[in-house]
Amino acid sequence: MDRGIIHFHSNYSFDSKTSISSIVDFLVNNNLKFALLCDHDTIIGSKKLNDEIKKRNLNIEVPISAEYKTSNGDIIAAFIEKEIKSMEFDEFVSEVKDGGGILLFPHPFDNHKSIDKIVDKIDVIEEFNGRSSNENNLKSKTLAVKNSKPTYFASDAHTFFSLANVIVAKPSNIGLKQALLDNRIQLLSKRNSSYSDLYLSQIIKSFKMKKIKLFLQTNIDLLRHLKQKFKI
């Protein structure tokens, strides 16, 4: 079995600062053989990761992919060759499929609309997301079973320290694309993101996008969290 990670982010996302070089170091140090990097709305990070893997002459499968914000919510386009232009859902689906890519449905019950329509079009459902609630992850699993869809498991890591939160495996004799479509992704270990991971990604987002209100609200939420945790 080959071990790897699916759905995580690099500094090419608006809410992460994880460098490409540190990701490659992580893959090597943990003997991982595949990695599906899904930066927000761009394949640049995925391409950079692919280039770095080739530069170091490593045998690690890194498909070109990205997590795009479509009219129906975030959808991952994987195994594509160029940026997807249309964010209107039906056109987005056609563009990905016409280019030979497949569609992954990340965190189905977090910020999506017309879920049944999405399920009808996508190829694989994210059964577990490290940043989602246990309730929503259970609903995602039920959704996949109900619709007989293959599944995968993701950390959705936005920080370097959460890359190891979810490790999966696939048979060594087939590629990642076929393993996803054939429901051959096996969960090896999972851990939910910590509050500090979620807090840090929001702070990074507020700085990168110059959103002062988001920065203030994130810190207000932090104070509420600490108050509740320590019963201040």
C-alpha cells in the first residue's frame, strides 16, 4: 500500500503560509507516495509542488488540482491540466470533465447549496474533513452511502502542523485517480484540526486579503473560546 495525503493547502491559498519546500520535506520524511494539493482557486501551488518533486527526483504522485469556489460552493477539480475558468456550477463541471479531470466534493455540509445537484455531478465525496464538525462528517458519510459514491478522507490542512492530521493509503499497483474512482482509499489515521489551526488560518486570511474586520472578529472569537474553555 502507498501512503499519502489528500486535500490540503499551501501558501498559494489566501489562508495558508505553508511553503512548497516544507510540504515536500514532510512527504519525504513521512515516506508518502502521493499528495493532492488543493489550493483555493488556483493550480499554481499544485504545479509548483509537482515541479519541486521532479527537481528532487522523487517518486511521489502529485496530480494538478485546486479547490474552486463555484456558484454552488467549493468543489475540487483534480487531475486537470489548466485553470478552470467558469465558476457557474454546470459549466464548471463540463470544463473539468472535458479536460479529463474528476470532481471531489469537499466538506459537503459546510457552505454548499443544492447538495443533491452537486452529488449528482461529482465523482467522489469527502467523508471526513479535519476542519468540519463531527456531526457534519457523519452527515457526509451518510450522503455517500445513500448515493453509492466513493469516498476519501482529508485534513484540509492550512498549516504545516496539521498536514499529518489525516493519512490515507491506496493500493500500490494503481494510480491515485483510479483509486479514488474505485473507492480504494483507505483511512490510516485521523485527527481533527485544533482551534489554534483554525485561528491561525483566519488570521493569515485577514492579513493576505487585508480584511481588518475579519482580523478583529477572529480575535473576538478567540477571547470567547478562551473564556468558555477556562470558564473565565
